[in-house]
Amino acid sequence: MKYLILLLFLSFQSFAQINFNPYFKKLNLVTSKINVIKVIDARIDKDFTFISQDSVQKLETNGPLNLLIQDFINSSLPINNKKNQIVIKINDYQFGSRMEEKKTVVWFYTDMEFFKKTDNGYLKIGDINDCKEAKNIDNLEIAINRLHWKLWNNMLDDIEVNLKHINKNALIEEKEVFASAQVPNIFYDSTTNEGIYPYFNNMRYNTPVKLDFTIKEKSNQYYLVIKDQEKNKDKTEIWGVCKDGKIYKTIKNSSTSANVLIPVKRFGNTFELTSANTGFMAKNFTYQKNKYGINTLNLNIVNLVINSISKTTGNSSAFLAIKIASDIWQASNIERILIDKNTGLLNPVETYKNLE
């Protein structure tokens, strides 16, 4: 009996401890001309954990997260005397898992900012608020570290591209670069105020506009109806709405001028769409790598697709299924959609079926 108890204890210990080792293999940066001089850990909660559906486990590391990331990147860089001095700011960095058809899907969510250090101050290169997932998981630790490698291997090339388009006149003070991450008001205010969100920032700062409106349901789809529409015609194209403590993202139906509402739920310090149609809708998005972004999808194209409606039908479910000819990254699949916490745009989650 005591041997059985010992075995169960050891099994629990091995399950509860997950090792995070970013040195899965070197990044493909043979021609890179950047040097990461500092990684700032601006997270409010410095605990590094793995979130599953029913538990939170500590991720074991060989040192502070920011130093691990800095060394991981720089150890992959070639020796080059002409380098851009880069500062990376980590606002969120979280691993976790979810269940899909009784199978585990591992995800990696991150929110980061990138700066170039100059003699006069700092220049903003860009930011990333993204999530990536991996299926067909045989080993949890291997999946975490490969998924982490995937993100950085794609992203650093895009940083160099973005450096060519940086605004050299928009200097940022050092205190702003080193400031702690900020959680949007919508998450910590005691009351979620009800009303219309004309813009994304109205949602983030929990400052909706008070208009007389109702939410109607038809065929399992929600619609926004603003009373006295003519008087409030400037409020017909809006970001979202809050009713009875629930937040909805609006999708403009151009064929009927109706605002279709999709419920959202919290994911990290942002939101994701939650609807029976979300996965189906995501799979029909056209998307491509954003030429001037940092490892993000072309959000302009994504939002163009989601706002496109078939002119021959008023059925809102039909537009969710619209397929536009595209170049789809064959290595990945899309099943979930985040709301970018910096822009409010829709950001499909890239899901890898394998991580070789």
C-alpha cells in the first residue's frame, strides 16, 4: 500500500512540475542585424505558470524570464558589428491548455512591445498581442518549448522589416518604456457599465455612451437595435456594446445595415469571440503574413472578410461562411479569434497541427 501511495505522489510531482527551456534550438537569424540589449519583465504578476482547465501549475525555469529570453535570442544571432539596439517589453506571457474533442490543445499567449534605443531616447518598433496553439500533443514540455520557438523564429525577422518603417521623430521617454503593464479598466472596475462602445477604447476604459438600445435574438443570432436611429445615425458603426454585464462585438451587416452581435469572453488581458459560429467563421478567413507588422496576420484583410456580407441574402449566418480565394498558410489552421488588446481588431489564433 505504501508503495502505491509513493507512486501516486511521484506521479503527481512529475505532473505538477513543467520545465520551460527556451533553448529548444537556435533561431534562424543568420543575417540578422539586431541585438537585444534588454528584456523588461513588465508583467503585473511575475509568477510563471501553466493554466489548464482545472488547475494552475508552476513552470520551472533556470532563471528570470526576461534574462532567459534575452540570452535565448542573442545566442542565436550572428556576430555582426552593425546592429540595431533593441529593447523588448513583456506585458503578458502565459502558457495553458484547453480541451477540444477530448484532446489537449496547448496555447501560448503573449503581449509584448518592441523599441529601438537611440542616443536621444527610444523609438517604438511595434507590438504584438497574439496567441498560438498546438495540437497532437505527445509531450507537454516539448510542445511548450517548440511553440515558443515558433513564435520567436517568425517574429524577429518581422521586427527587422518594421525597423525600415519606424517613425524616427516619435521619441518615447525611458520611464514609459520601463513602466509596469497596465490592465484595462474593464477588467478591474467594480461595475461593467452598460451602453454603446463607439470605439475600442470605450470598451477598454469602461466608458460606454448612454443610448437607448435593445438586443434582439433571431435564429440564435443577436442583433443590436438603437432607438431613434436617425437621430443617432453617427453611432450606427460602432465597436461593440454592453448589456446586463455582457460584452458583445458588433459585426456590420452591410446588406441589411444591421449590427450583428457576437458575445465575447475574457482571454488573458484581452477578449476572444465566443459563439457557435466562431470556429466555422475563423476557418473561412483569408489571412496572410502582415508585411509591415510583427508576426501578425493581415488584420485589414481579416476585418474586411468579417465585415463582408453576401448581397443576395439577409441571413447573417451566411456571411460567416463566405469564403474568399486566398493563400492559406498550409502549416496552420484557424479555430479561434482573439480581439487585439492594442487595436480592437480581430486576430485569428494560429493553430499548428504539428510542431516539427
